[in-house]
Amino acid sequence: MNIIVTGIQPTGSGSPHMGNYLGAIKSIPKLIKSSEAYVMVADVHATTVDFEPSELKKSSLLTAASLIAAGVPDDIIFKQSCVPQHYELAIYLSHLASVGQMERMTQYKDKSEEKGVGFGLLSYPILMAADILSYNATTVPAGIDQHQHVQLAADLARKLNNKIGEDYLNIPKPKFTKNPKIMDILNPDKKMSKSSANQNGVLYLTDTIDIAVNKIKRATTDSKPYFTDGFDDQSDAIKNLIVIISELMEITTDDVCIQLQGKRYSDLKNMLISAYSEHIIPIKEQIDYMMNNNQSYINECIDAGSERAEKTSNSNVKIIRNKLGLGL
Ligand code: AQP
């Protein structure tokens, strides 16, 4: 049986951006057919960076609403902080990890030079491994930035199996989409990120059409007057815009290039605006509707989903606890 676990942090306002959507969320409804699946609002991970406690529940609600509006079945969504078994397994896993291994995590290396960085930045990949292994997951849909963390989860699963002397845990594998790294539309050498200093390069599912149009109009393009050539010959900035269009419209990048031959870069932007308004605005409207009129429904989904997740997680962690010689 395929067991799928994935998650998204309710950082920033809680709204996913185009990278989260195209790199992970959009693929979930298709992937989970005939699998057991758990989709987590990773609110505890969101506390590893600066956060506002009075805002966190609201941003978590917005993330859950976005998942539902994007087509994730409402009964598989849960909140990480409602399933404390993850923390218990994280402790056991942390005793199997080495300090050197944790310090080699790219995200830690990238951010650890910033002043006042918290211990959570070093330890959170272990909690992420526990998020995955407490469901005995086989498959983790994620963007490419999470590859190393899924590999850590696989390594810790092997170490735990080794310790208990049997292959109890599945070795989880990441599942990437065709385009697992969407870049910032202003700074195409940087991954699109909620924490980006300049938010004009980040397209959110909750952006109004006016805001999205404004951001798209400012997007970095090319100095050439007209669009020529195929996908492989384009600059990174143009490739990124083409990828977003092709993913939204579900056509190939070659098809996008064919449609744009001899046209201006403003036509490329107009094509993105029209794809955005056709495919993202209906999602935004659903999110707005739920957040304005039906928060109790979102809360009920999170409640029921978390109860279901806790049941599975509890039974797995109990087995692992016993196999480690702990408990009664
Ligand atoms: N730019 C991206 N392209 C493709 N996939 C992406 N993901 C994130 N950014 C991109 C994937 O989205 C899922 C949820 O990500 P997350 O919110 O849990 O954390 P993140 O990867 O740290 O995302 P951000 O936007 O960069 O958040 P901040 O700035 O708060 O750290 C994951 O599967 C991720 O790979």
C-alpha cells in the first residue's frame, strides 16, 4: 500500500504561493488516488522562524482553506500541532542522528550565518522525518528544496530499522512534479519563497487579480525586443514564466513558445495574466468564501483530519516505542 505524507508551513499570511502550488499542492489530488494519504498544515515548523502567536491559528486556517480550494480532499488534512506523537518519535530519531549530519543540511548551512538563528533551524528536519515516519510513509510529494530532508528521513528510517533488527519502517521516497522548483519572478536565480524580502517576486494564491497583474507586469524578462526560439534557448527568467504558464494551462513549454513566436514580452506576460485569472482566481474566490463565511467548516475538517491522523500515528509510534524497549 502506498502511504503518502506531505505538508505545508503556514508561514507568512498562510497563503501558499505559486511554487508551493505547482511544486507540491497541485499534484496531490491525482497522486493520492488509491493511496492512504495525510496532508499536514505544518504549524509547528512555522514556529522555527519568527512568528506571531496571535496570528498563527488564522494563518493555519488560511493554509487549510487553500489546500481544500486547490482540490485536496478535506478529510485528509490535519494540523501538525494536534498530533503530539510526531514529537515523541522526533526524540527517538534525534538520538539516531549525528550532529555533523544535521549541520550538513543545506537550509541550515544557508541560514545559519544569520544572526540569532534558533536551534529549531538545526533540529526541524528531524521533526519532519518524524512527521513522515509516524505514518510509515512510502511517498513524500515535495518541491526539490525538500529533497535532502526526505533523504534524512530515509536514512533515519534505515537506522531505526537497524536498531530494532527488523524492517518495520518503509523507506520513504520523495515524489517531485515535472517542475519542482519555481523561481521568484523578479529574481529568477532565487527560489520563490514566502519569506522573500521583496514580495513582488512572489505570486500568492490569495493575491487579487490587480495585485497579481501588478507583480506580473514587473516580472523580469529579456532585453530582446521580440520573443524568438524554443524553450531551451530562453533566459532563466523567461523559462520560469513559461513553466508557470505551461503548468497552469497544462500545455507543454514548447506549445507556449510556439504561441509566442515573434510576439512581444508583454504578450508573454498577458498570457500569464490570463492563465492566472483562469486557473488561480477561482481558487482564490473559494478561499475567500471559506475564510469569510465558513471558518467553522475548515475547523471541523482540521479536527476530523487530525483525529484520523492521530489514530494512525499513535498506533505506529506505540509499536516503535515497544520495539525500542521503551514503555510498559
Ligand atoms: N519555489 C518552489 N518551487 C517548487 N516547490 C516549492 N515548495 C516551496 N517552494 C517551492 C514546496 O512547497 C511545499 C510546501 O513548502 P513549505 O511551505 O512547507 O516550506 P518551504 O519549502 O520553506 O516554502 P517557502 O515558501 O520557501 O517558505 P518559507 O519562506 O517560509 O521558508 C514543499 O513541498 C516545498 O518543497
